[in-house]
Amino acid sequence: MNNELYKISLVICTYNRSGYLPGSLESINLQTIDKNLFEVVVIDNASTDDTAHIVQNHIIQNPSIHISYHFEKNKGLSFARNRGITEARSPLIAYVDDDVILTPDYLKELLSFFDKNLNAAGAGGKVIPKYE
């Protein structure tokens, strides 16, 4: 883990899911907490679609969101998650899927939980599937 700059790092590991990634990134833009409290770390797990282009455009179009993009050549979720840990600049890491649509208070509630539960090692929440 690098120097701690944020209260939480939101890590998205993705592989050839460029059709879903924009919606996930847009939902992150709507978070209600101060944008300086969190970062978004996108780990591209050797995608062959336009994932890199989508993330780079999102970075340019949303300069108030702290987003970093990293290409992980070793395929597999474990490689991607471990790379996310390496790149994160927060002691608290939240992994979210590349197709998730976060509620606007997701990060606020997650930080609140860990502030109130100092001995907690992990947390989970409700997931509502959205089928095509």
C-alpha cells in the first residue's frame, strides 16, 4: 500500500466489461461524501475491448474524482485484486464489481460503519441484481 492519502479506496477490477463500466463510474460521481476523501482505482485485467479508453475519458471528464487506471497483464481476479491493494492509497479498501451501480450514500455509509466499528475487518451489504 502506498502513502495514505484517502479515507477509502474504491477498487474496481474489470475484464472486457466496457458495456457496464460507464454506469458504474457514473454512480461513483454521485457519491455524497467529499470527493477528497476517496479514490477510485480501476484495475484493467488485460481487457481487449475499449476499457482503457472508457476509463481515460472518464478521468478527463471528471477531474474532481480521484481516479487512477492500471493495466494488469496477469489474468485472474486474484492478480487484479492484489494489484488493487498495491495501488490503493488508503488503509480501507472497498472492492466493487465493474457492473455495480452504487447508491449515492454508499461510501458515506461504509465509512460510517468502520468509524463506529473500529475492530471490524470487513463489511458487506445488500445487492439487488439487475438483469438484462
